[in-house]
Amino acid sequence: MALETIDAAAKRGVLAVQEYVVLSARAVSDIFRRPLYRDDIYMQADIIGVGSLPIVILTGFFLGGVLALQSASTLQQFGAAAFTGQLVSFSMIKEIGPVVTALMVSGRNASGMASELGSMMVTEQIDAMRALGTDPLKKLVMPRIVATVVMLFFLVILSDAVGITGGGFVSVFLLGQDGSQYFHTCYQSLEYPDILQGLVKPIFFGFIIATIGCFYGMKTRGGTQGVGRSTTQAVVWSSILIIVCDFMISRFMIGIFGR
Amino acid sequence: MNPAGANGATPPHSPTSSVEPVVVFDDVSIGFDQKPVLENISFQVHAGEMRILLGPAGVGKSVLLKMTNGLLRPDSGRIFVFGEEISAMHEQDLFELRGSIGTVFQEGALFDSLTVRDNVGYRLIEEHLPDDQITARVTEALRFVELEQTLYKFPSELSGGMRRRVAIARAIVTNPKLILYDSPTGGLDPITSTTIIELVMKQRDVSHTSSLVVTHRLQDAFILATHRFNRTTNQMETLPPHQTDPNTSFLMLNRGRLAFDGTTAELIHSEDPFIREYIS
């Protein structure tokens, strides 16, 4: 009996992975097929990108600030408080900026996608769309993937900039450090591999957020309860995959560039 | 009565039929989670014909309808629509074919974020027709269901019956050659149901569109079989005594199998205990 349960669970898991891969591959291939649904891409970019601006700016600013606070107190013990800017910029650009921004966007948008598409599934709107001759993957999923990947890329850059500014604000006004020294150390030690690492991650994270959100939305069953379940699973799985993917990209990039 | 089941179907390109059927089910079976839902279903829908699909709730009527426009694929057997085997078609090709099929879903399935105009004109918008042309055709379709005043309303602002009428307008706006109605009167009060049935009949008698109507409401089915739409009075009227609509016939499902395939008279005079119990 227990073996049967494990067997069934494993089969369900493998099937879910297969369905996810097929959905993602078809949605990506739809980018190169007409019609392109440009208006839907712009609309999603507005919802996902512009709509996420307040939370990204707020979290970025205060994360930079808290990083400066924590690192300055530790660095001070070694007489290296002058390197606060370097630590803040390193952390923000390589790790905190991409990961926290992705988690914020995931919480806001993966859930939104899963609930929106899930509601459409349970009210037969997706079937109606197919019956009206429109491919829901092309009309609903592809624009969300393109919009999330593009907008997360720019949101992460913004978050990095705001985070470094937040760190500078704390360093200058709370810790009494020299502003020009802070910003000087911020960029002085940065190298292209660091920037590259920070810019590659949001592309993968954006893809994960959109595909997981849409996948759980499109496989919603069981009425409003099913919509709630899909929404929760979308946020949980996209968050987990973002962290796992972050580790893999970091390991890969460090392996290549040595930093 | 034509005994249903595996031997009830005419082969897809039978030499006996001069005109190609619009829909052909040829020994079709489907199941979910290894449980058979429909087994060995065979029937045809000819041009201008209305086939009313009866059966108890949960017997697989909606599943059969979804297989007709390729939303579900059979596990075995073949389905032909307009002579093309849709059970073997690629999803991308099916999107094109569905342009000639109108579908009215059980609850209407209107897009709740779009206005009535955009819902009804959805397919026209997708085809990038000029705006004024879309509005004109949508208004015409809405006039057919007597709802032209709701053009810029959202589905949430409409009653259940009105939403169902908008769904009918959406299905007919492109003048499809086949319309699939999935319980068009389900969950509606008797007066609204009659209005919907009148619209279904109007489409049958005015446009002569082939249709497959799923219902579990026997009274709706018999109204369709015993009435016709009068274009002069713009109302439905009862056919003379002992007359039924020659283009309307019945299919009945029971326990996943086709229990009946025949005319109204054959259904009424059937000796089958299940059918007798169902229609009594």
C-alpha cells in the first residue's frame, strides 16, 4: 500500500515536470510564431514591471540600508568600516538585488498569474478561448513570460541602484561615514563578472516566475478552492526554484570567472 | 429506431450518403483516470440537422461535445468534422477549424474582463477586422438575441439568462456551419429557458445551421422537436398535431454508451425500459 502511494506520487511528480516542460517549450516557441500579441506583452509589462515598482524600490532601499548597518558594525571591529560601500554593492549586485527582487515579484505576480489563469480555467474561459480559435499559450502565457523576463531585468538594476543608495544614506546619515568614500568603494572593486552575474540571474528568475505562475494557473482544477491551491503552490515553487537556480548560477559563474 | 452502438455508425465516406455529414463519430471511446466515460460512440450530424443529446447528469454529454470541437481527444475511434479527422489533427490546425464551429458553454464562459462587445466580437478582433465593422457585426448578433443595448456592459452586470444569450451571440457572430450548445438552459428559470430555446430554434429555422444540443431537460428537447420559428411573427409556434420538426432528432447516452439514435417519434415509441423511464 505504501509502495503504491510512493509509486503514484512519483508518477504524478514526473507527469507534472513533463507538463511544465511542454508548456514552457511551447510558450517560448510561440514567441517566433504569428500573431505576436504585442498589446498583451505591453499590458503585462505594465502590470508586472510598473506595478512592482513601489515594492521593489522600498525593499531595495531598506535592504541596502540594513546591509550597510550590519556590515559596518562587523567591519568596524577590524578597522575596515571604510569598505562598507564595497560590501553593500557586492551583496546587492551579485545576490540580494536579484534574489529579493525576484522573490518580491514572484509573491506579487506568480500568484496573480496563477489565480487569474486558474479562475479562467474553472469558469471554462480557457476552453472558450480555444473554442474561439485562439491558442491560450500564445495569448496568455507567452506575453507573461516575455514581460516578466524583460521587466525583472530592469527591476533588478533599479533595485541594485536603490539598494546602494539606501546603503549610502545609512552610511552617511546614521554611521557618519564619508559619502564620496562610500560610493567610491562601491564601484571601485566591482568587475565585469560581478555585473554579469547580477544581470544573468533575473533572466532565469523571470522565466521561472512566469512559467511556474502560468503552469499552476493552467492546471487548476476544483473551483475556487483549486484556484487558492494553485496560487499558493505557484508562490511556493517559484520561490524554491529561484533560490535553487541562484545557487546553480552562482556556482557556474564562480567556476567560470573565479569570483 | 436505429440501434445505437458500434454498429450504429455509417462509415465516414459511405457511398449511401450523397452529402458528406458535418460530424461523424466512428466508434469513439474516452476515459479519465483509467475509468471509461464514453465507449464505442458512433453517430452522425448532417447539414442543417439538429441533434439533441439527452442523458442523465454526469453521463458524459459535455465530454462528447468537447470532443466534437477537439477540446478533448478520444482514446480510440475517429471523429470527423467537415470531412476532416479532428481526432488526428495537430492542435494548431484545430484552431483554424474551430473558426467554423460556434460553441455555447454550460455557464456561458464569457471573458469577465471584456465588455459584451469584445466578448461577442472576440474572433473578429483576433482577425484584425476594422473597428466599425466589428461593432456592426456584433450589434447584428446581439440584435438576434435581443440584447443590442448591452454592447458596452461587462458580463458581471448581466443576469444569468442575458449572459447565456450573449454566449449565443458570440457563437453565431461569424456565421458558423456548426453550433454546439452545452446545456444552454442549465440553471435558468423556466421563462428564461424558453427564451433561450426560442433562440436556438430561431438559429435552426432561420439560418439552418447544423447543431448538436446537449441537455438533460426533456421539456426543452421536446419544445425544439415540436415547435418551429415563425419569421413573420418573430416567435416560435407549435407544429400541427402529430408533426415534429424533420431536421431534429435525438441521441441518448446511458452508462457511457449510446442508448438511442433516432427520430422524435422513435424516441416516444421506444420500448427500451431506460428510455421509457427517462421520458416518462
